[in-house]
Amino acid sequence: MTLPKQVDRLLVTAIISSFIGLVGCQRTGMERSNEARISLQTMDEEITSAILQLDATGTTLTNLIKPGQPDPKKALHAFSENVTQIIATETKFARHADKLSERGTDYFEEWQKEGTEYKNPQIQQLSENRRSIVSGVYGRIAHQSIGVTEAFKLYVSNVKEIQMFLSNDLSTNGMTAIAPTAHRVITDGDSLKEAMQNVQDVIQSARREMAQIGSGM
């Protein structure tokens, strides 16, 4: 029997043995595992939504400030609608990012605590090894997310102020004055999308790793 198969068989035996004496703890572990997976899925979906909305907002801003815009009022209206949407998207994004962090912390802290309840040192080590692998993948999300939430907030603040400025001055001079700032914000939006896609890649890796856990610890 190969080593991976031996480890798999030992792990299955450990889970069955532990279930007999730790039914309550096992149920709690399953619940926390499921909550962590749901948080990952939700954040994955929120990032997809955010990227789409960043695209829409950037597109309408680009259209608004393009030279010779034939209908500035209509273009401003389209941009303003997307500003409203990006504000709501950023709020949801930040909320779910916080939840993801909280759920992850709770999940792995409790997994570590419950790992000390094993009497068999080999089983305890298997549990710790597995926890270390999964938490390592999960931890990459936090690393990749550094600055993304704040960058999103700054982006939203900037598009709100551009919208406010042009609502007060939609003249040719006003459009010309705000254009350099608008172009920088559009570029910032493209960079933000790329950063979000990097986070999403890591989240999807974590989801695949969590899926291997099955119904929980």
C-alpha cells in the first residue's frame, strides 16, 4: 500500500473513531466548516459582481469624458447610475470581506483546539498537518487582499466626487478640467480589477481545498 493510501486509510479510521466519542464536537466542526465554505463562495461571487460593476462604471466614465461627447447629460446620467451601483457593491464587498476573515479565524482556531482532544498522537498530528495545509491556503487570501478593500473605498470616493463635480459643471471647460483626474481613476479601476482577480484566484483555490474536507473536520 502506498504512503498516500496509508495516510488516507488512517485518517478515515481516525474520523470514524473520533465520531463515536466526539459527536457534539464533530457536529460543531461540520457547521463551522460549512460556514467557512459558504463565506468563500459568497466572497467569490461578490468579487465577480464587483469586477463587472467596475467595468460598467469605468466604461460610462470613459464615455462621459470622451472629446466631443454628443449628449453629456445622457452620459452623465448613465455614469451616475453606475456610481450608485458601485457604492452599493463596495459596501457589500467590505461586509463580506469582514465576515470571511471572522469565519476563517473562528474555524481554524476551533480546529486547532479540537485537535488537542485526540489521544492518539498520530491522529493528532494528521489533524494538525491537515489544518496547517488548509489554513495556509486560506491565509493566502488575506495576503492577496492587502490593500484591496481600501483601494476599493478610495475608488468609490473618487468616482462619487467626479460625479458631484460634473453634476455642478457639465460645461466643456468643466469636462476638460476633470478629464486628467478621471483618466487616473479609470486606470485605478483597471488595477483594482486585476488585484481582485488575484484574490479571486486564491479564493477559488481555497474553495477547492475546503471541498476536499467533505462534510467538515
